Amino acid sequence: MKATLIFSECKGWPLLNRIFKDGFAHVRVVIHQRDVNILVDPCLGYTNLQAYAGSDILVEAPGETHVKVSRMIEGGKLRRVFGPLNCVEVVKGFIGISSPLTLTPYQLYKEVTKNG
């Protein structure tokens, strides 16, 4: 399975935009299936799931950074989240990263782009 990580400002918590690096206050993941793309948007207290036919979801909006990854875990084997239940931990679970020191969206961006 392949996925695309979408890094962006945080719309629901503007204070986070001041704390974190510009453009890296939130992360979402798009899981690419054969005929559909599934957007997983981990928010505080809930996770929003949306399905899209085609690739409209992959149009990069201003202020967003998209990173394609092919490192996905097998369906049904999402690792147990250890640490704060935030967007980074949820996305790390989907792409199989278990680094306990990757805590912020920008650190996750550096982790997935360091090899390539």
C-alpha cells in the first residue's frame, strides 16, 4: 500500500501554529487503495475519515506539504499507540514508524524524507 502525508497549519487550534514550525502544525494521511483514496485526519478527541474517488484530494493547497511514502503496515495490524494520542502518533502507526522521539509533525517530516 502507498500513502501520502499532508503536513499543514492547524485550523482547529491556531495556538499550535505559533508553537510549531510554519506549515508543520498538523499531519494527515491519505491511504491509496485501488479505486479510492481514504483521508485519515486525526483530530483532538476523534479521527475524521473521508473517502474520495480519483485524486482530487492530492491537489496540494497553499501552505501544505505532501510527501509520498510506500512504507505502510498491513491492513488490520495498526500498532498500539504509545505516547500522546495526537496526529503524529496516529500517522506513525499507519506508516509503521515506531521512533519514540518523533513527536512533532516536522520531526515526522524529517523522518520520512531523510532517506530519499
